Amino acid sequence: MTEPRTVRVVLADDHPLYRLGLRAVLSTINGLEVAGEASTVAEALTAVARLSPDLVIADISMPAPSGLEIVRRLRPAGRVRVLFVSMHRDRELCDQALSLGAHGYVVKEDAGIEIRAAVAAAMRDEVYVSTVLRTETLKGAPRETLTDREREVVRLIARGNTSTDIASALGISTRTAETHRANLMRKLELHNTAAVVRWAVEHGLE
């Protein structure tokens, strides 16, 4: 039986003590290895080029440029997943990170509890958002509810399906699938597929 491949991680945070603490937490995850560390974006990008990790876990608030530059530089190539750990309990910043292609956003104060789930989600190529931010989103969720069929469509969009795929899965026409997509986006005031995916993750519909 083939052994599971070790997940290699680069930690990027300008606070050595925080990196030390996070490394200690990550050391309890079976099949994960912290391959390198960095205190700046430049160092992180150099470490990625040298070590070819599977995942970068980075702070956003590092010395200029911000940690967001890591995902801007790495995601177009699609090779390395990026998970942000931030002191900022900020939905707009979280949305910005996810829209750039990050696989997750964990609030630092909850990282000790949530980092394991966040890493697992990222390695499944899914998006993880800190519980506290998901809860705040649910409290402020749009009042207009989706139909059961629209919720099915949201789930399928979140899993990467096109309108043609959705039509096939639900036994409807592509035009009907596109109509459901347009209606749910109008109701939720979402303007692109990435926003639908974020909404699905935050509302447990992924």
C-alpha cells in the first residue's frame, strides 16, 4: 500500500515567536512537514522557489509588500496553495484574500483550534474561513432566501461545475441552469463565480 505523500509547508510571518508557536501546532498534524520559514514576502517567494512546498501559511500584515502579494504571485501558476492567518477579524480583507485565490483565512486568535481543519481543507483544494467570520456572515445574511433548487445550484457552482455540468447533474436545460445561476446571484447580490463560491463556503453549502 502506497504511503500518503507528506505535505510540505512554508511558514511566512514577521514575528518569530508566532512562527514558533504555529510550527509547534503544525507538528501535531500527521503527514505534514514545515519545510521552511520566512519573515518577509521576498523570503517566502524565495523559499517556495527553493523548496517547492504544497502549501504556504502566511500572515497578511508583513512589512511591505503585504502578505497578499504572495497569493498574487503564486496562484496564477496554480502550484502552491496559500492559507492566510491574520490578526485582523476583517471580512473585507478576508474576501480580498479569497478573491485573489487564497485557500483560506484564519483569525490568529483561533488558529490553534482551526489550523488543522484549514490545512485539511486547503489540501482538498477547498476554501476555509475562520468560524468567527462565517458566524458574522450568517448573522448578516441576505433576507431573501434561496429556493431548494437554487441551493443545489450553489453547491454545484462551489464544486467547480459549469452551467452545462449543472444542467446534466440536475436533468434540466443549460438555459434553465443559467437562469437559476442568474437568479441566485441577484438575490445574494453577488457578481461573479468566486463570490458565489465564498458565499457557499461561508454558509455550509460547499
